Amino acid sequence: MIRFKYIVDKEVKARTLIAGLPGIGLVGKLAVDHLIEELKPKLICEVYSSDFPPQVNLKTDGTLSIPLSYIYYWDSGDPERNILIFTGDAQPSTPQGNYEMALAVLKFAKKRGVTNVYTLAAYMTGQHSENPKVFCAATDSEISKIFEQFGAVVMDNGTITGLNGILVGLAKFMNMRGACLLGETSGYVVDAGAAKAALKLLTTVLAIKVNLDALEEKARELNILMRKMAEEAEREERGESRRGKEPPPPYIG
């Protein structure tokens, strides 16, 4: 069951939908949250799904709320460049719930003129990269080539799970165009670097001016942390090696 709660009743028109939901490394969620922070779009709708996790979220003021998804509207001043932004507290917990949510959001967007759908997600490699690549899967080869020209690696196999993938897959089924951009990440940490890489590529292609300094700083802090962890692991490995080769020290007491 999907329910829409309208915050702004005024009808809006947009050409593009950008989405990023919680997932591996929170890559898509971080990227879209940063986009919202920078563009300051209006919250126009909250979306509830009976397939969200059975929990409530606690706020700093002591109040609580159920998990929700959110649709924002950014008025660029040009109707052809207006954007809807979709994100949420969680993803539905079943395949059926994911498809129902994706279909409901796409119908909402298409009714308001959206023809292009872009999602941000994670490409898990198991290895941390300080200069993460961005992978691309699109509804058609023309869009793939556009992103490839800007540095994306076009995927030719595999699967993309969850809403970040299904939204683009269903968009193609509904005669809409778009792509999923996946930032390269180890998958083991909250990865601001992967989020920044994916968001930078998308905003460059769409010619949206967004300051990425905050994500850049978080990515720099993560890189420093990962280097320290790698150095510590190497020291421990060397220490274990020495202990394996050297006799134990004599006991004096």
C-alpha cells in the first residue's frame, strides 16, 4: 500500500527526476541529500509504504515518525530544467514493495511532465578507492554514450538491486529515458567520495551548478582514515610475522 501526503497542493511541472535511496555505502542517499542541501528545493510530498521496515525514527526533540520517502521540487526558472528529487528514510523491504513504490513515484513524476529519470547508487568492489570511478547503466545507448564522454564506465553485465535500479528499469518500460550512475565503493563504509563522484558527473552532464566542497571534505577525511587503517593492518601483519619467526622472550620474574 502506497499513500501520498501532499505538503504543497500547487501543481508543478518538471522535466527530470533525480533519485537516491539508502543502500550500499549510503552513496545514493548522501549524493541526493547533498543536492537537496545545495539547491534548497521545496518539499511537496511525503510518501508512505506499508512495506517499509516496522519501526519508527526518533528525532532530537524527542518526537517520532514512521519511515517515509520524500519528493522535492526545484524550480530552475526554466520549465524545461525543473527537477523533482526523490529520496527517503528507507527502501521497501520486499521486491513487491520496491516495484509498487517505483511505479507510484514514476506515475507521479510522469503526470507532472517528467521524461528523464536519473538515479544515484553504489558499485561495490570490496576495495576503497581515493579516486572512485563512476559506472553507468542507461535506458538506451545514446544516453550511455553521453555519460561515457564525461568519464563514466558503461556497464555491460550484472544487476542493480533495489529502487535505485528499478526506478530506471521501470522508467524505460514507461517510455521514459534515463540512467543509473553508480559510484565505486568498498561497500564497507559510508562513502562520501563515491557519492561526490556520482553527483559531480550527473550535475556536470545536466549543467546544474552545485558546490561539492562539503562532500569533498568528508571524502578527504575518509581517505585519511582508510590510510591509517591500512597502515595499522600492515603493522599488525608484520608483527604477527615476526612473532611467528622469533622465539618467545625469556621469562624473568
